[in-house]
Amino acid sequence: MAFLDLSTADFRMTQTESLAWLLEELGRIEPRELLVPQDAERDSNWWRRQLSECRVQFLETESFDFTRAHKRLLDQFQVHSLEGFGVRNLPLAVSAAGAVLSYVQKTQQQAAEHIRRVIPYHRSDYMVIDEVTTRHLELFRSWHHGGRKATLVELLDQTVTAMGGRLLKVWMHYPLIQPEAIDVRQDAIVCFREHEAIRAQVRQELETVYDLERLNSRVAMGSATPRDLASLRKSLQSLPRLKYLLGSLGDRTLSELTDKLDPLEDVSLLLQEALVDNPPPNLAEGGVIRTGYDEELDRLLSLSRDAKKWIARLEADERQKTGITSLKVGYNKVFGYYLAVSKANLASVPDRYIRKQTLVNAERYITEELKEYETQVLTADERRIRLEGELFLALRAKVASQGERIQTTAAVIAELDVLAALAEVANHRNYCRPRIDDGAEIHIVEGRHPVVEAALPQGGFVPNDVHLDSVSQQVIIITGPNMAGKSTVLRQVALIVLMAQMGAPVPATSARIGVVDRIFTRVGATDELTRGRSTFMVEMQETAHILYQATDRSLVILDEIGRGTSTFDGLSIAWAVAEFLHDWQGKGIKTLFATHYHELTDLAATGSRLKNMNVAVKEWGDRIIFLRKLVEGGTNRSYGIQVARLAGLPTEVVERARQVLQHLEQETTDVEGLPRLARSSAGRQSEQLQLSLFQQSGQKLRRRLLNLELEEITPIEALNELARLRELFDEE
């Protein structure tokens, strides 16, 4: 697979044998167009179902031919070998990349010269976060709000450039798994945190930098306008100051970035000399090139600008030479420029005047000098605009020739922006630097959910400690009532691990994270009726995916597995899933498992690496107070009725629920032999009152009652019969 963002020249490729991972990767990339070989067109409906919002294009299979693709890449990058790009063992990726370039050249009708490199990457280079986990953790899109609001990206994105904003999303999509690489990012962020004044100045300079990646692409594609070049010039003017500020920090990582930061002073100077300060939005209006840049253009500009002055001077000179004080220089669209002389002064007209038009009261003349000037003036604007266009195109071509330098600088700017932004967030939110290693532990002290904490007043979030390892607590079963904060704890652990492996500070007092290869989540479900999948089916499919894909280096987050079916079915499935994760290949998988099935706490008796914890509450009469604190041990109460009361259910419903709960907990029928969920006789309306005498054990009573002839019995006989029935009832 290869993908390209033509607007930024971001060109990447990868190769895998896993179709599932390929689909996950497409979910992360969210392409607008998907190019597929024509011989796969028979599967077109399948592709369109997988990527419903993406246009699927089928290219001729020859476009994916390896030999053609390899040559196309060599030509694009103007090299003799692709060895330096690290694509030796990626033949399928090379074929895909060649097809992408073929499509671009065909649709754009030109070579995309700004695409100067392709970056290969491998699944094993990064933590894998699939589309389901991305959605469950609300990294980029909120379930409730439907947009960026209340998401992790909204919280972390304090970048001030468009390039930095895009790179931050890449870091979130692809957290690192090499502790050394993570430490490099962390070192730079710590440096920015420690030098707050310089960080503020760096961010101030970055704010003046436009989207260099897209400007560079427009320049290379020949679509950059005069204002685009002016934006580029303004951006480049900030680079020397930025380089100076970074040089004063002394951090190794930032020093390496500073060395890569090309201030492009020659390009900046060229644009400063060539472009006016505020060019028009397009070339057609003219007025783009600065005075002094080109002599011929200056002369043409002078002709256009000074025409009135020249006419006034000519008129004064001719009056003086001829003595005709009423002589005037005029202009109309038919005859052009002329000298107007009244009939009374015709005798004073010199021989060098050439008659052009006779009027009733005057004659109109021209001279060779006026005729020559007319030619110059009338064509000056046209020639000026044409020349200015040529000069602008030449200027744009000169800038395009430096595109690789601009692209490199843009990448440095983006990285600096993200590092400074994460430092800004960390200082503002009091985050800590996590310790990253290759161990198997996740140890978080006073961890907080970054997004929830940000939405609460300062100090309003209750932090929690979480410890996972491969020895004593690899699987943690978390019980507690709804609204107590179980799901928040689950998500905050996942988010802290993700942020740590991005290289970012994390919301905790301290944290030690053994690198995780994947984060899996199953934290809520919705129907997918259009795809024929119920809530429970979605839940089971997502759980199956986790059980097949997770490894001993993964982190699994499960919330309420089995709730979409009957109690016994759900409990059985939840139990089996927890056992599977604990026993996986004799190693187990680090898991946080929140549940209302209190029976799962019994697993701790047999699971050596399984621990019970619960989110504490305090009872106050018939009310509860949520403490939001994760404590050791399980709980056998869900406090559902109290939560229902807090949610505003009618009082009579809440009270009736208490009665039903009592019957369920007693596990017996009532005194009347009715099912224990039925109302007691005291709770029925009088018109509903009737004795339940028709149980299996009361067959004699039933037969005797049926044999009574009510039409013939007297009141006295009825009373006697009632007494006998009472005796029979007591016997049974």
C-alpha cells in the first residue's frame, strides 16, 4: 500500500500480509480516493462497503507492474537506485507507489515535482491503534458532540501552524515503541518546559509561519498566486530569528533540529526584491513585481504612471513654441491623442503638425513625437502585464527549484511546533514525564483522565493509581456502580499509555510504562443495523478481534462484556474472556476489565495474576456518594436503584424497584404462591384482589370449587362449604 497527500507531498508506503491490518490502516488514513488494480474490480462492492466514504478507482493492472513502478519512482526522484529509500524488501509497496504516481501524472497533466521522496514504514515500528480503539478513546471525534470538542486532539492541539497540527495527528495515530526514540522527544519537551520565556518567543515566531508544505506544493504544481509567494516570504522572514532562539537552548535534540532548519535567506531575499509588499490576489490585475527588480518593467510602469504628466508638459511646450495659448492636447478612443487648434489660430500652426481631423470650430493635429508616445503608452499596460507575468513565472520557477529545502524546513517547523505545544499543555496541566522502558509493567501514580480533568474545575478530578504487571496483577477486575467512574479509569490508563509512547508528558504524578505494542478497547457498543449487526453482535465481533490479535505486550481495556444478552449468557462469556486473557499462552495479557457481574471477582481465587478492585462509594441512608477512588477488593453491589433515583426516575418506579429487588434477593415465592416479582396483595388495588388458589398443590380445592352448584346453594350452605374449604386449605 502507498498513500499520498498531493497538497503536502506526504508520500508513504508499507507492506503487509494481513488484510485486517491493511483495513485498519485505511481507517486511520481515511483516504478520499482508493486506487485498486482493475483485475480486482469483481470485488468492487466489497471495497466500497469497507470504505463507504471513499471513492474507489480501478486502474489498469499495468500501472501496478513492479518494473514500471520502479522506473517511475527512479524518474520521479531523479536517482539511479532506490536503495537509499529503504524499500528493498517492499516490492508490493513499490508497485502501489508507482501506481499512485501514474495516477497523479494522468490526472494533473504534469509531473508533481514537489514529490521528492517516499517514506517506507512498517507495522512493527509503531504501536497499533485500530479504528475501534480510536473511536472508543475519542481521540479525534467525540461520541457526544460528534466533532473535535471534548477529544484528546482538541486538548493536545496547542500548535500554532497548520503543519504542526497535522504532525500531531500523525504522532497520535502512530505512537512509538522504541524507548530511545520516545526519550528524544521527551528531552526536547523538557527543554521547552524549562525555558518558558524562550518557548513563548519560539511560539510567537511560529505563529507568523504559513503552511509551508502546501505553499511549496502549490509553487511546484504551478498554481501559487502572488499572495502565496508573499505568504512564503513572510514565513521565511521568521526563520533566522527562530534559528537564533533555538540555538540558545542547548538541548541535543533541539540542536539537531536547529541544524536542519534552513533559514532559506537567499529565497527570502529574492522574494523581498521581486514582490511588492501587498500583491494582488491574482496576476491578471498586475502590480505584482517591485520597482527596481527589472529595468524594462520599470520603464513600462513609468509610461503608464507618468502619462498625464507627459501630456501636460507637451501641451505647455507646444503653446510656448507656437504661441497658441489655447492649444490643448486631447484623447479619444477613435483617434487617440491629438493637438487641438481653434480656427482663429490656424495661421500659427507649424509645418511639423499633421492634420488628423477637421471640426467646425477647430482642427486636430498630431506630431511624430506624439504619435510615437501614443504607441508606447497605449501598449505599455499590455506589455507591462505580459512582462510582469513572465517575471512572476520565472520567480515562481526559481522558488520551485528550492522546493526540497523548503520541504525539509517545513518538516522541522512542524516538529518544533508539536514539541513546543506539548510542553505548553504539560506546564498548563501539570503533567509529568513518564519513564519508558522495555519492561512489562504499567505503573501510574495519581493518574487522571486528560479530557475529563480539563472539563472540570481545577482540583475537581479524583486521581487514581493503577499497577499492571506480569507477576501479580496482570488482569484487574473492576467492579462498582454505574456513574462511579469505572469507564473513566479504563480510558485514562489507555490514554496515558498512548500519550507516553507519543513522547508526550502525561496527566499523573509519576508513571512508568513498559512499551505496549497495541491498545485494544471494548468500551461501549451501538447497533449497526444497516450492516445487519445488533449491539451484541458488534460487541462479540470486537471482542473476538481482541482475543485473536492481542499479545503479551498489548494493553486490553474491556467494559461490560456480555451485557447485550441474557444474564447467564453474558456472565458466562465474560468469565470465559477473562480466563482466556489471564491464561493466554501461559503468559497472559495486561487487561483492565470493568464489569457488573460480581461473580467475576471469584476468578481471583484461581487466577494467580488476577486482582479485584472496585470504585468506592459511601452510603448515606438510602443515598450514595461517589468517591471516584479505585480501591482493592471486589464489591457485590451495583447500587443501580440509587443511581436510577439520581437519574430522576419517578418515585413510585424507584420504590417498586426496591420491592422487586428484595424479592429477587430472597429468591422465594411470596406467601400467595405468586412469582416473587409480582406485587404483594397489600400493594394491589381492591378490584385486583383475588386469591391464588390454583397452584399445583391445590388440586383438591380446585376440583371441589368447580363441583359447587352455585345456583342451588343457600347462604347457610355456602358458609358451611366455605368452612370446609378453609379446613381443606389448612391441610394442604
